[in-house]
Amino acid sequence: MPTAAKCPLDLDFDQWSSLARSDPEAFEHCRRELVESFIQGAPPRHRQRLQRLQWRIDAERRRHSNPMGSCVHLSRMMLDAVYGRNGLADSLAALIREGPEPSPPAAAKVLPFSRKPRLDA
């Protein structure tokens, strides 16, 4: 199993589960390292928002005394982000109602072409 000093980021579910049971500190260290790696790999314009979201997730995890409590609360947060006021569902519905932004008409100069006589005629 990985130690806190070295974390392979390609663990499968069973390996993560085993690490969480056998060495919770190494699990937490590797989890944080994986999350930070993901955030740093995101386009720069998204990083600050991802860091804020992760801060909020970590704060909710600290608020609850057991993993199930934090899981339930984080699930509610995700549902609110999708179905709550001004959530993803509202944004998508607004796009459907309003349609896409109209494109400006393209302007082009029409070039005249003269007919060339056919050689086989």
C-alpha cells in the first residue's frame, strides 16, 4: 500500500477502500493529492471555482461526525446545484426557452463567373 510520501493516483476502488481501512492518514493524504492534481490540471479559468468548491466540500466533511452524515449533506448540495434555484436545470431550461444567440448574417461578395465553351462540343 502507498505511504503518505508516495501516492499512486491510479488506484482502483478496491485499493482506495483497502487504503482507507488500513491507513486512514495515507488515504486522506492521497485523496488530497489527487484532488489537487485534478484542480491543477483544469483550465486556469476554472481553477479558482474548483478550489472554492473543494474548500466547501472539505468544510462539510469536517462538520459531520461520520462519513454517512457528510455524504448525505454533500448529496443534497449536489442536488441543489442541479435542481435548486438558479441551478443547472434552470439554466438549461432558460436556454431551451430562449434558444441560442442568433448569429449575425454572413456578408459575402458574389463573384461573377463566365461560361467557358466546352471543348467536346
